[in-house]
Amino acid sequence: MRVRGRDEGRRLEAAELGGELGERATLVQFSSAFCAPCRATRRVLGEVAGLVPGVIHVEIDAESHLDLVRDLEILKTPTVLVLDAAGRVVRRATGQPRKADVVAALGEAV
């Protein structure tokens, strides 16, 4: 898992994500259909979202949202963005995350 810092205050709106933002934070996962690490990432992010109140997990099919992928410079799947309650990107990571890393990244968002 490779971690990048803030995305220069980039903010995502609920409409871009296809759903509502979490009350405290949102875990946004960019996936592709034949990506094995994406399935494991979905499980980890779903578990964390279930454990932390006010946090939701949103999965976006990268192939179906190419404009957003290009805009955010998503280069591989899975890519995970951690958004704060206002939709600002506070952390970005590529590759399959560990649960502890996701929980630590949420600490910056909430």
C-alpha cells in the first residue's frame, strides 16, 4: 500500500460519488472488475465503516467514471481516498490496505 498525503484541499461532492457523504468521514474506493485486491479492499473498508460510527464506504467503478478518474489522477486500482465530513480528501492510498492503516487514516478525517 502506497500512501500519498493531502490532495491540495480537493473536495468531492455527494453527486460525484453517486451517494451521500458520511457524517464523520467517507472511504472512497476506486475499483475495476477484474481486480483481486479490490475485493479484499472492499471487505476491509466495509468492516472499518461498520465499526466506526458516522463513516461510510463508497465503491466507484473506475471504468464507468473515467472523467472522475482522470480528474483525480487515479492511476491504478484499488485506490482509496479518505474524505472528511466536508468531502475534502485528507488521505490517498493505492494497493490493498491493512485495517490498522485505514483506521489511522480516519484519525485525520474525524
